[in-house]
Amino acid sequence: MIQLLMSGTSETPPFDVIIIGGSYSGLSAALALGRARRNVLVIDASDPCNARVPHSHNLLTHDGVPPRVLRSMARADVAKYPTVQFYDGRAEELGGTNGSFAVRTAEGLTHRGRKLLLALGVRDELPPIKGLAECWGISAAACPFCHGYEVRDQRLVVIGNTPETIHYAKLIHNWSDRLAVCTNGPSEQNVEHLSALQQEGITVVETPISEVLHDQGQVKALVFADGSRYDADALFLRSTTTIAEAFTAILGLERTVLGLLKVDHMQQTNVAGVFASGDCTTPMRSLTTAMATGTMAGASITHALMNT
């Protein structure tokens, strides 16, 4: 592993744990560690992937609460524990070995910790369709379990042209019979599978999409390359997700076949002393999963600290 050199920079006293990422997973880990009376630093860039989502769902006791409200409540819960500190900013460099990790922030301050938790989250990369990015998180989404009920029985469109698109469309069909699949170009799907969709009343459009018409992020219609238009109320599509490459490359972390950080059932990576949790470790992107993996990471790190 690469040892981080911090000549000429100031340092804070060492922490038991440094958590990079202050959203739901990182905060859940910090809560568990704070209650275990461990000295924790949470480095939080305040840039969660669901920042544009108006309401969070599938979260017992808080169904429908805006994500920013939930996050504020979560941080207030964690802040009650005196051994947990926050740094509002970005981590720019990291390195070290088990028992002595170093993280350098954008301000040039070096923080050291015995263990490291990466709760990095992910970034969504969308097809280059005009207007789509403005709708993402508002009326265009990936997860029907999180966003499907609110657009039930409305005019829905699935955008996709991968082997998984057929199954995805059948899943979305559960929320509305008014459904179309747009492949954004000639379909690469099996003809029999496309025929099966059409027999279920699902429209299939293979014309390339030129633009998503919207009003402040609310989808109104798709405009195609031939000038035709398809009115819609919401879009569903699988985005490509990425995580912070620089951090994972420096540490030598293994990835899954999906490109996520590989962890065991205790949220431990292949590198001793480095744990990971949340969206960067699982394709199941939900608040409950993020919180659960964060809590597990917090407990696992507490046990690991006993042995080092």
C-alpha cells in the first residue's frame, strides 16, 4: 500500500476511525461507533446522490420524508455523541496501513486514524440525451420500489437497450399498464422477447431519442430523431454508476463484477483495516440497505479495534 506523505501540512490527533462519506451509511456507522465510545471523524462533502430527490420512500416510520430532512435528522442524532467529530469538506488524498491511515482534506489538513471506512456512495452516469439530467431524481429514476407508487397508472417510459431491459420493463409494468419501452436506437433484444412485451400492451419504440421535454424537471414528453413525440409522465432507466477511482486504486481495493467495492459479510475489504459500506458496495440502492451496511461496518470496526 502507498504511504501518504504529508510534509508541510498540519495534523490532528489520531482517531480510532475516519469515515469518508457523511450520508446515511456513513452516519449509521458513526452512530454505532459513537455509542461504542470510539473517537470518530466523519468527512462529509455534503454531495449525496439523492440530493434532487423530493421524497424518500420505503423507509419505515419516515416514508415520504425529503432526503435532506432525513439526513439533517440523522446528523443531529450522531452529533449528540461527544466522541464523533465532523469535517465538512472533501478528502483529496489518502494512504497508510492498518493502524495508521492518513487522509488529507482539500484545506491541506491531515487526519490520521487506526481504521478507515469508505462510505463513498456512487455517481450516476446517464445517456447523453438533452433534458434527461434535469429530470433525474425528480421524474426520471432507476428504482420503481422507491418511486413507482407515486406515478402508478400514469404514462411511463422505460429507456434501455440491454439484456436486462425486458425484465426491467415487465417489473415497471406492475405499476402501470400505460407503458412504453424506448431503446434509443435499433433494438438489440430478442425478437420474441419484444413480441412478448407488445402482446402485453407495452409499446416498443426503436427511434433514437433527441430530447426529453420537461418543466423544471417534470417530464412532459420524449422527442425522437424523426420529429415524432411521445407524451410521458415519468421515466425509468438504469444509470451507469461510478465510485471514486483514485481512492480505491491507491488502496488496492478489489472490485466486484459490477465495479463496486468487494466486501465480506462484515463489510471488510481485501485490505486490512479498510471497511466499506453503502451504495459503493451493493447494487441494492436504498436507504435501509445503506443504513444496515453502515451499522454492520460500525460494529465490525468496533470489534476490529479491540484486536489492534
